[in-house]
Amino acid sequence: MSGFCHLHVHTEYSLLDGAARIGALLDHCKQLGMDSLAITDHGAMYGVVDFYQQAKKRGIHPIIGCEVYVAARSLEEKSGPSGPEYAHLVLLAKNQEGYINLMQLVTQGFLKGFYYKPRIDYDLLEQHSNGLICL
């Protein structure tokens, strides 16, 4: 399976959505001959340090990401939606600047945008888009 890379993977840190334990997931990827893997848990980056360290030990290139929730209008608006409540957007860090921006987005999603889930909006994404790949 050389040359193939999953870019949208949820682990045990995606509440009610992911069941894969990071170590077992990476072991299976190593068995399959995969040389890279992304982590894109829902709305949070709790597992990225463990994922990064364990992937490096196994010789797998870790790709750090997150599946963020995007508010329909403004992240500061806390009323019921008039359209879709939120959208999902997969963001991957392509370099150190992207990693820092991704951490900033996720943090602001919890601090300023939390309404049932940690949300960002497109204005915040525009401010912190450098170094990110959007799927």
C-alpha cells in the first residue's frame, strides 16, 4: 500500500465518532506498508502529540490536522440557526506555521465559538489560513 495516505482519520479523541486507538492504528498502518498518516479528530487536537511521537517511533510521517466545525454565520452568534447549523471542514498543517494556526483556530473555537461544539467561522479561518491545506 506504499504511496497511499489516509488524510481523514478519527481516533479515540473524536468523541462518539472514532474508536481507533493511536498505537494500534499506527501498528496497522505499518503492517500495511503505509509511510504517512493524518489525524483529523473532530474539533479538537488532544491526541496530536501522542500521535506525532508514536508515528515517528514507527517511521511513519505524521500529518497533523483537525476536522473543524464552521459556524453558519459568525462564531460569536449563539442563537439557533436559520440554515445549516454548521459545516465540517478538514484542515491539515503543511508546516510549522500551519500547525500554529491550526492550534489557534481550535483554541478560538473553544474559547469564543463554543455553542454545543467548538466552532470557527470563515473570518477567523481567513486570519489563520497560512500553512494550512483545506480539504
